[in-house]
Amino acid sequence: MFFQKSIWLTLCFLIITPVFSQPIKPFQAEMDAFKKQDSLQEPPQNPNVFAGSSSFRLWASMYNDFRGFPILNRGFGGSTLLDLIDRLEETVLQYNPKQVFIYCGENDFAASATVTPAEVAARFKRVFSAIRKSQGKKTKIIFVSIKPSVARWQLESKFVAANELISSFLKSKRNTHYIDVHTPMLSPAGQVFPDLFIKDNLHMNAKGYAIWKELILPLLVL
């Protein structure tokens, strides 16, 4: 009897353990928060979706800056283009957007010293292809160039090279746009303006976002 009970307990453990030991996917808390937001307030129909990393996520004044337009901020902090690919359904595709503004790629370089501009451009192309496959050419895809920053100035040459590759790629595609936020954030001498950032010298303050707002606002659609 004791032997049979032991076998039964062991089988239960083997069945139940994998369920509890499955790792939680990265950024699950952020995805759960988006889902909760959608349940509390229905997202706009066919919105202008902002997807990508923390430069969008931390844009606290975004909804006010673009008041009157159907927008949805689905940036999630620290994300790379690979993370965006993995979370594209939750952050972009399910909303059937008219336009997708993408800011991502900066963290790809920060996460690995071996990642090249060509690899980052290839990752962006995967994002692009996934959106096109799901939404067709009716959805405009807009890439916001990788910004310069004081904290990551050592990566500047890689940022410039990746921007050039992605810009060139988009020129060959219909219903796309490339927004150069990089150049306006540099002085005539080619140095990044330090007063555009908060204390971490990486994320932008209101002055930095004002530059982005001016460039993005004319591209928004109702």
C-alpha cells in the first residue's frame, strides 16, 4: 500500500512540476499591464501604434502631445528588436494599426558588443516582414532613427551605420517612412546635446521629446 502511494505521489510530482517550472517569458508583466489597460479602456480603432523600447515607454506626455489622434503607446522598456519580434502580436498586430511607429535597435547594441549594424538592420527587416505579412501594405511602417546619447556615445558609429541601412531599406518599400531624429539631437560640431537628457544621460527629458514631437506630429493620421 505504501509502495503504491509512493508511486502515485511521484507521478503527480512529475506531471505537476513542469507546469510550475516553465520560465516566464521576458516582459510578461508589461504585456499583462497592456492587457489590463485594454480591458479598462477600449483601445482606439486602427490606431497609430508606437512600438519599441523605453524611449517610447517613458514618453509620459505622448497622449497629450498628440491629442486628437488615435494613438496607442506600446513601448516596453529595455526591449531589443528580437524582443519586439517576440511580442509583436501583443504590442502591434492585434490592434490592426493604420500606422506603426517603431523605435528600437539601440538596446540591441547595448546588449551585445558583437552585434553589428547589419544584424540590427536584419532584425528590423524581420519586424517589417512580420507586420507586412499580418497587415498587408495598408499599414504604414515608420522607423524612428536610433538616437544619439551621452551614455552610449561609444556606440554612435554603430547607431549611424544601422540608421543608414534601415533608411536605405525603407526607401525601396511602399507606404513607409524614416524619421531622422538623430541629426537634430546633434550640435553643428557633431556632438550630442547633453541638455536633452535626464540624469542617466540616456533617456530624454521634455526638451528631447519636443524634438521628436515636431517630427512625428505631421505624420499622424486620424
